[in-house]
Amino acid sequence: MLEKRERHVKEPFCSQYHCGSLLGRGGFGSVFSGHRLSDGLQVAVKQISSDRVQQWARLPGDDSPVPMEIALLERLSEVKGHTGVVSMLDWFEVEGQGFLLVLEQPPTCQDLFDFITERGALQEHLALRFFRQVVEALQFVHAQGIVHRDIKDENIVVDTRTLDVKIVDFGSGAPLKEAPYSEFEGTRVYSPPEWILHQSYHGLPLTVWSLGVLLFDMVCGDIPFDRDQEIVGATPIFTRRVSKECQSLIRWCLSFRPEERPTLEEILNHPWMEEGGGDLQDDDSSLPCQSL
């Protein structure tokens, strides 16, 4: 288990870590490869410009505000984290650069978007392996009072050696609340009908809708909806042979009405999850359709 370094006598970032090549760039910052100088541990370094931060928070005992992402990852690390959620090892505020987050980085990893792009649609048994890990990790995240709000293939990292996955990028995350949210900083094609229609949503049904899009993406090789009218229609068209059980779970997660979507526990108890992926049925509902 990777341990966080003590911060009460913190040395500057550049004396503890080396920052290497750019790995990716998103709406909230850039991510670089790196390593810890003391032992060579491979890490990812996320740089967040202060002027790009949408939400700020305060850490206990600290008067200076930090990006919400740091506060959320600190909260997760206080309870020793979860194998399915990225760990923040350290963070720094650097004059002229904003904030630097030092994150764990498995040596053989690839985000799920690239994984699917290279290999095509996943076999159901592999999709189930990934999906179960994501759902269980989200149960942990929610239990700590946090909602991710941007679950998608690009934010799932696969260790290609072990096929273990981690949820990354809490840049769109927020404290979990029962009241509706009226702001959304996630990815629109993963957002639910209630956001498109009313600019309002609740955290748990949003998560489950995104999980339905993610599972469809895994077993069909692409997302089900590209346009707002398709999201509001809430009717996925299966472009590959997919078992009845898997189709059933996806359609349940993609229910138009938020209250009709399953809970995370109900997802884990769904027959497809319990039976190891189900079998393809030779009927019209599982035959390939034309691409969207």
C-alpha cells in the first residue's frame, strides 16, 4: 500500500519529485509522468492552474483554500483509500504553477478509452470484471460522502498486467448531498436526461446513468448517445451481440426517470453480475444492428 508522506516539514516539490513528459490534458489541468527521487517510485503529477479551479474547499486546520479535488482525495486517503480509487500521495502549491497533485501510477496502465480503442468491444466476462470493480469502488466513494460526477472510460485506468482498475480524476467531484445539483462539470454525453432537460440532477441517479453509458461502451465499443435528443430518448440501440442479461442491466441504468434506476447494490445483485456475464441468446434482440 502506498503511503502518503508527512507534510508538516514538507520540502519543495522539485526536491522530492521529478516531473517528466505530458500524459494528457483535460479541462481542469494537465497530467505528467514522474517519479519520486527517494526511491524511484513511478507517479503521475497533475498540475491545476488556480484560475481554472471551479470549486474551492478548506482542509481542517488550514485557512488557505485548495481545489475541491485535493479536499476530496484527502478525505478518501484519511480512511486508507480503496484499491479501486486512485491515491493522492502528496500535493503542493507552487507559485506561478498553481497546484501539483502527486498521484499513484501503476507501471503498466492504460485508460479504458485507449484500452477499448485498441482492442474493440470487450467480451462480457472482461467487461463484468471491470464493471464490478468500478461499482464497488463507487460504493466506497459514496460511503465517504463524495460523488465523482464524471464516470467515463477516460477516467478508468486499467493495470494491463493484473486487469485491476482504478477510478481517477476527481476534478468534477463534489461532496455528496441529498439535495439536487444545479451545476455539472462532467462529460455531456455521459450526463442524464434530467440535466439536459432541467439542468438539475441528484448525485446517485447521475452516477448510475453514467455507469449504464460506461457498460454499453465496454460491450459495444462506443457510447450509446452522441446528441442531446438521443440522451433524452433514453433508448440505447445495441450495435453488437450482447446477452439479454447485460442488455437488461444497461437499460435499467439508462431508465429515463431517475427514481427508476437501480442503486449500486441492486446493480451488484443483478443476474448478469451474479452469473458471470450471461450467455448470448439467438433472438432478434441480441443481433447486431446498424451503427448509430
